[in-house]
Amino acid sequence: MKRVLIIGSGGIGRRHLRGYAATNRAELAVIEPHPERRAEAEALFPLIRSCADLGDADLSSFDLAVICAPAHLHVPLMEGCAAAKLPFMVEKPLSVTMDGVDAALAAVERAGILARVGYIRRVAPEVLAVRQQIGSGKIGKLRLAYINGSQEFPKYRPDFQRTYYARPDMGGGAILDAASHVFDL
């Protein structure tokens, strides 16, 4: 059984907690600085541990971390995981500025760990099919692509006006959050 550390238990953190819990193949722990949110995660999920700060967790006891904190906190969390040689997946966007990103990436490389950014749309079946058609030359040489992307906020982010999503300084907003998927493609 893998030991997975979820860093941040807001909306996306809870999605990861639900997903890992449903597999019955992971022991879960949470780092959540907000006491109320941490208590909710403790009540909703079978956690082996919860704490308020990365420094309170024995990172060497985990197999994987999933960084779900707001994007303006990603760089120091990535550096902490790299220092502990803990493989991680970090939610997108990687950061809200380039400050510290090169140093964090260098730390990951020095640690020799697997690290990924959570751009899941790149592996959607329709995207893989189009990528294959472009690569094979079936549709000719690609010169221009129009991509329309949208999201039904009331369904997927009902609280978007009260969360990081409404705050570009925390990694939210149309460009860093939603449009970055299109840029990744």
C-alpha cells in the first residue's frame, strides 16, 4: 500500500483524497494549515495523519506527495519535497511568477525524483487522437489551430468567487488556471 501525502485539502485536494481513498491502495495523510478545513478532511477521509505545516510531516515516510495548495505556494512546497527526495505531482499552474521556479526545478533534478505538473487534458482520448493525426501528417502541416475551452462554473466551481480562482495573485483567474490547459496542449 502506498503512502500518499495530499498538501492542501481545498476543492482539488478533496478530489485527490476521494480518488485515492476509492482505490483502497493508499494510506492518506493531509497537510492543511486551515484548522477548519483540516478537521473536515479528518472527518471525511481515512487519514493516517494530518498536520498544519510541511515541516510537521515526516516526508521520508511517504511514497508520493500531491501539491494542491494555491499556486503562489507551490515553489517552496516543491523545494521541500525535493529536499526530502519525495516524488510529487503539483497542480497547475506551476507558479504565479517565475521567481524561484528555476531553483525548484534544479532541486528536483538534483534529487533525481519524478515530478509532474497536473495537466490532465493532454492525455484525454480526443487530444491523443488529434496529436496522432497531426504527427502522422494525416491532416497536413498544422499552421493554425482554434481551440475553444470553457467550464460551467456553477457545476464544477460553485464557490469560484470566494476561492483562489478569483485571485490571480494566488494562481487563479482565466489565464493561469483555465487557459493554461490550452497553452499546455
